[in-house]
Amino acid sequence: MEALGTLAGGIAHEFNNILAIILGFADLARRDVTEADRLCQYVREIRVAGHRAKDLVQQIVTFSNRSDVERTPEKFNLLVQDVLQLLQASFPATIEIRHNTANDVGIVWVNATQMHQVVMNLCANAEHAMRDTGGVLTVDLDSVEVETPAQTDAPHLPPGSYARLTIRDTGPGISPKVIGHIFEPFFTTKDTGEGTGMGLAIVHGIVTNHGGDITVESTAGTGTTFRVYLPRCASAKRSEMSLPPSTLPLGRERILFIDDEAALVQVAEGMLAHLGYDFQAVSNSREALTIFQAAPNDFDLVITDMTMPGLTGEALTHEFRRLRPDIPIILCTGFSHVMDAAKAQAMGIDAFLLKPLALKDLDLAIRQVCNGRRA
């Protein structure tokens, strides 16, 4: 697991840099086309796919590090519908998908990417069970009120209100000798090369980490039923949609931007120019230090990458602060084993951002830091 965590960190850093370039240019392109332009739809789809890839990378890191993930209030039926829409095109014609997901079972406080993974994995396992013979995949949503911990339709759950997802297949079923082991890591009944045995273990971990539970029932020859229970929120609002480009305020500050990826420097130039900032962007950390040494008072803000050859973002921060203690600094990284938000805050970093950055997120961080300093 330690080796996996190290590997995941390297993957995250490199992939997030690549995604930062893709999403950055997509953000810029989106602002140069109108809604009526056919290219607008293409750019929108690039952004959607890019954000799914971003979430996937974070999922890998989260699993390897066992770290907390960001959760938001989400309508559970909409999350399930999103997954089913993707599955419709990939399932063979021999498998019929029946679902009752229009039922609004309320809002759950979850990580949407992980919930997509739960539904996708359970449905994929059902498809695998029915691949040779065909059959019916049934997906239902309802709500359950648990009054006692030993309630038969929701075992092991404390009293409360829950959303319940039921996924049922008509496959050959699971043997009684096997069913007690299916949530164990690396346990699989699939042939070599078809499964790692981690799918259901991850599903179980995600569900229980969200305060819910998952159960399984199976009878030989008649299929298998999984039930996922998640606590419902009493009341919450879903995350607001992105602000339209026209609502982003124009800045006036002069910014020094540093990143060793030349393409990311180009993305930053486009973003900062669009937002109205005066800036100097460089791809060499030592060159950035030389520029700052020559005129430390010419800049209102520094935005620097963390992992760079020559001088890291941490080393640059120390040098900048030695030359000018009051200079605001935003530190960015795709992933770092040696830097996190808590350490950045302890160093006096004004904002710590994870790549890839959306245009609106970058602008929000700049405005908060600059306004805070003036205040």
C-alpha cells in the first residue's frame, strides 16, 4: 500500500499537469466562442471529460492515502441516472436495463465521483454475471426510515433516514461458500486478467466511510441483489453552477507567475490576460528569483508551482519573503508528498491550490488573497 501511494502520487502530479493544460485551454476557448457556435459544444464536452479525469486521479490518490475527500450535497437519483446513461451504450443487447430512478429519495452528503464508482462497479459486476446468458438488470431507488439498529431491511445502521439503492441481476447467483468473502480485498471469482478483487472492497469502503452500509443476497440460479444505504440530509442545496464568464471581475494587480511546464505558462498567460491582470510569466524558477530580486516592489502577488527543477516553490517562497516579507504568495501543485494545505499555511502561504485550476477558481483565489492583504 505504501508503494501504491508513492506510485499514485507520481501519477497524480503528471496527470494533473496534463489536465491543467487541457482544461486551461478549454476554459480559454470557451470564452472565445458563442453558444450558437458548434465549437461551443465540443469545448463543453472536453471540459466535462477533463473534470471526470481530474476526479479519477483524485480517486486514485484518495484510495492509496486513505485521505478524506471533498463532499457536497447531491440528489442521489440524479447521480444514479448519470451512471445509467453511460451504461446504456456499453451494455450488450442481451441485457435489459430496467430502472426506477425518477423517485426523488432526497439529498445525500457524498463525494459524487466515489458514488459514481459505487454504482458503476455494482452494475458492471451484474453485467459480468449475465454476460454469457443475458438477463435483466434492475435498478431501484427508495427511502428507508430506520427505527432500531437491528431492523431487518437495514441491518447495522443507526436510527435515521436513508436513501436505498437496489441493484438486482438475474445471473447464476453467488455460492454460499463465496458470498461471505466478496467484500474482502483481492478476493475474486473472476478468471485471471478479468478482475483484481478490489472492486467490491473499494465499494464497501466508500459506502461505510459515508456512514452507510451495503448488503448482498443471492440464490443459486435466480440472481443477486445488492442494497446500498446512505444517510439522507435533512436539508441542503446542491453546489451552485459555475458563474458565467461575464461575472468575473477584472483585476488590476501585477502578478509574477512561475511554472516549469511551458504549456502551463501559456495557459496562465491566457487566463491572467483574460482577467485583466498585468503579469510576467516564466518557466524557470531561478530566472523568476532573478526577476524578483531586481524589482521586488514591482509585483503585488506571486503564483508559483511547487515541484520544479532548480528551486522548488517552497524554496522560492523563502527567498521571496526574505527579500520582501509582505509579498502575497499562492502555491500550486498537481500533487506533493512533502507539501499540503496545513504545511503551506504554517509557512505563511496565502493560498494553496491543487491543479488543474479552473479560470474562476484561480480568479477567486487571487481576489481573496489580494483583498485580504489590503484589508
